[in-house]
Amino acid sequence: MNRPVEVLLHHLPAVARSTRKWDADFARSVLRQSRRRSWKPTPKQLGVMQRMVGELFNEDDIDVIED
């Protein structure tokens, strides 16, 4: 699921409280950068943000096949 940047930024504080150090550091860094008026995430940042917020809601890119 692709969320708008505003929604991702809304959920990043929860990621910033993560026990995974790299994820928490990345989220805090993006939140600081996002305060700048002209800031836009790079495609790579956007992808990581999408993944992190998706993991927050336990979303997987797995296709489920039911019989």
C-alpha cells in the first residue's frame, strides 16, 4: 500500500520509538528533515518510509491464495 508522505510522517514517531536502532534513527532523522519547508523525501527514503509504516501495521507484500 502506498501512503501519502503526510500519512507516513504522521506514523513515523511510532517507528522512532522502535527497539530497532537503525529504524528509530532513520525515523528521527526524517522527522527532523521534514521540518524544512522545501524538504521532499528521496525515492529511497520514501521506499524505506513506506516499508517501515507497513511493518508497523503488519502489512506484507505476500499474495494469499485460498482454495
